Amino acid sequence: MTIRIASVLMLAAAFALNAGTIVDLQPLRQTTSAHVHSGSGKDGIATLDNLNPSIGAWYLLSVAWKDGTSEPPWHLENLKPHAAQVLLDEKYPAGIVIEEGASRVQCDLFDGPLGQGRGSKLIYYPLCGGRLYLRNPAKGQRTALEGATEFLRDQVWGGEKVIVLVHHLLADRYRETGEAVNRGQNAAGAAAAGMPSAALIDSAYADRLVVPEQLGIELEKSGVNGMTPGAWYPAAGSTGVYVSVIQPGFIQPSILQSYRSLVSNLDSVENSSLSYLIAFDLDQFELGFASGTDNPGVGWSDRVLPQMRDPNLSGPDGIGNIAPLIATGLIGPEDGRRTIATFTGGFKRNHGAFKYGDLALKNHGSHYGFIEDGVVFSKLQPGLATVFMLDDRFLDMKTWTEGDDKLLTKIKFARQNGVPLVESGKPGTLVNRWGPGNWSGSENEKLRTIRAGVALQSSHGKRFLIYAVFSDATPSAMARVFQAYQCDYAMLTDMNALEHTYLALYQRSGSEMTVEHLLKGMSVLDKAADKSANAQVVPRFLGFPDNRDFFYVMRRSAPERKP
């Protein structure tokens, strides 16, 4: 048996340009080869790539038969990446061995299971008694808006400018102010122990309540006539999940007047536009990330300057697609059982690079990087806002530096999207700079639209992941809101439509599941199981594959490690 191991010292070399496939981008991959024999009498050489032994989740298996035949590599997913290891062993030529502690399970693969799995309609096909999944290609769901914009971009001359114009014309489409009412006896009082910190609000609005008409998540406190701006309310039936609403105009004046050189003044529309926030207690939950079937993508963005694009490369990392890996656009069955919420990820690759500013002149235009299950899809770029989770399930957010590449041996997932909205509790340095910040919008800097962002907040020894949807905002309004909620770090996710700012919360009761949405209108992104009036909703990302990348929130079995 021959083993070739890529050491940690290959980190820099692994990102060398002219990479052949995404496999060549993996700095820690371990490759094992062994003689194999099928029951039908065929002999060959099997090759098993453990794409990241530190994580142990994804493997590629291929066989070159001596009769000259072969098949595309099989993409295998290990259900117990921290406990079990997948191996080739020449003493067992009919398949693979799964080693878990002192246990060694032999798994026949070459006489039927792999072929049956690839020929099945299952996106995740169980192998080896359910210890592995074979990942199969899927067609990701596209909305009508996504289909139209892709047609304009790809088929119509000047299509990108048409898309920008359409988004500008629809900028205020989702704007909501929320009906303001007088404070009543049901108003929220002081935050209970263990809840996120409330937003810092102008005392002049202490007697206000807001009725968020589009809120789609039921609150634990029944009979509430309105919500105190900036206060947190427990979500009904979801321990550790909290909801809040705010208008930027309610924020404490000292915050609105701070860092004036970094944040633009908010106009009357932004000041009165409602923002919806949901917080997850990280002692109880952990975050996952998955690529869509098509997006973000790994090729070149059309935004990069001509001098930053190498015509000899298929993409900034040397690859133009992720073959032979398979992105399913769907949460795997094991994670799906623990998932209580999902929300959309960041920009597609076409918008995920810089056209203006310093970052446009570095690293081929600073394309947004991402990692899934320890596998590098696109290199993490210095200077970009990054949300990531380590192999010990510790979640963090930071602006990436070259020195942070030392973390690559420990990262389970990472997603970059632009530059920070808030960093160390202060507005990011490019919040009010449209081009250098790559905030998207029209070229005359019309930035107000529906936007979403994600943040981390530390409160009384606890940490909370906060996802927020801003019904009509610029990056400046987003930064002010995250400042008011005393977030340590915040970044933009996506924008312009409900499908790009989607969040769903799941309630399970036995075999039934109820789906709630942060905004009611997001329900149009889900499907009904059948055409009956009482059909159960099949949610996006959890029930069917999507073309977009996404995050998912899972209940954890142990408390989060403290920083």
C-alpha cells in the first residue's frame, strides 16, 4: 500500500496557480493507493483522497481497472468525521475499511453499492450501514427573479446595467416602518438573565411600541400589543432563540453621532425603516455552512479589473469549477435532524470581488473565499470580512489576515463577504465608501435596499449569533443598528430580495414540522408537500436543494468553547 501525505508545510504551495482541480487546492490532503479486486473478477488500483484529515469529513474514491475502464471519482461523506476514519487496506480488496477506535468495519463497495448509489435518485445515498454517504449531483432551486437576472446578465447586451437599474427601481419595495403605538402593560421590561443585550435606545422613545406587521415568528409572550424597540423577546417553542425589531431613528444619539467620518448620515427613509433581528445562544447552537449547487462559484468575477485577470487561469485560484466534488445545495440527513434554522449566505461569485479601491488591486481582485467541511473552494483573502468555525465548533468572525492562514488546519467552514460593517464594536473603515467597500447598488451610489447581515454579540459571559434583515437600508444604517446592539463584529450577507435575505425557523413535534420566517413574505421560497390545503411546508435548504449557498443553525450536544 502506497501513501502520499501533503504536509502542513504545503499550505502556501497548495494555492499555487495552475492548479489542476479543486483537489490540488487542498493543503492537507492525504492520498492512499491500494490494489483492489471485485467479485466479478476485475483487478485495479483504488485511490482514496482524504481531503482534510484534520476534519475528516470528505473523501474522494476512484478506481483504475486493469482492463482500462474507470469511472468519475465518488464523493464520500463521513458521518462521524471526528471519530471514524475511512481507509484502504490491501488485506481487504473488496472495498474500504472504516476504523473507529478499536473497531474496524469492512465495507464492500466495488460490486454494486457504488454503482447503485450513483444510479439512484437520492442526493445522499447511504453506504456501509449508514456510516457514509455518497453525494450525488442535484439541480438547485432557482427563483423567478434569479432566473430573470441570470438571463439578462448572460444573454442580453448590457444586461448587468439593466439588473442594476431594476434593483434600483425596486429599492424600497420591501420597506416597512411598523405601526407605532403607546406603551402598554405588555411592553418588555428589563432583559432576563441569559438573553442578548438590548439595543441602546434614545430615551425620548422609551414609551414607544412598534407593531411589526411582517414578523413571521411567534413570540413566547402571547397577547403582546407591540414590541419595545431594541428589546429581545423569546421565540415561542424555541429555547435559546430571541427576536427583536428596531428603527435606526430610535438609536441612542451618542451612537448616531459617533464615527461620523466612517458612517454617512441616515435620511428620513432609513431612519424610519424597520429592521428585524434574531439571535441564537451559542451555548445551545452551532453553525453550519453549505455551498449551493451553483453558487458562490469559483471562476472569475466579471468585476475584476483587466490587469488583475490572468487569461491563462480558469479562475483566481486556478480552477473554474469544483469537479470532481459535488455541492448538493442541501443539508445532509445527519445535520438536518439537528437543524432549527437556515438563512442565505453571501454574494454570488460574479459580485464577490472588487472593482474599485485597494482590494481591487490585490490578489486578482480579492475574490471572496469560502471553505466547506474543511475543503478549500476558494482561498480566503486578506482584508475581507470572514465568518468561520473551527474543528472544535468555536464560531468566530474577523477581518482575515495573511497570518490567519495558520488556522486553515483547524477550519471546518469559512465564508467571506466584503468588508466589515462593525469591527471591535466600531464601524468598519469602508462602511460609507461604495466602491472600495463593494456594497453593491447602482453606480451613482444608490445603496438603499433590503439587506441582511450577520453579527456576533458578547453579553454577560455568553455569545450570540445575530442575523438581521433591514427592510430598507444602506451599509451605514446597518452599521448603526449593529452598533446599537453592541455587536463585536458584523458583516453583510446578501441583499435586494426576500430570497437573498431569507431566514426560516423550524418547530418540530413528532414527525411534523412547522416553518416560520423572519418576514412572512419569505414563505414563498418554500414548497408544499402536495396540493392539499393542509399540506406540510417543505422548506428551502432543508427539504430540497438550492442553487445558493446558505448557513444552518443546529442544536449542539455540548456548550460552546469559550474564547
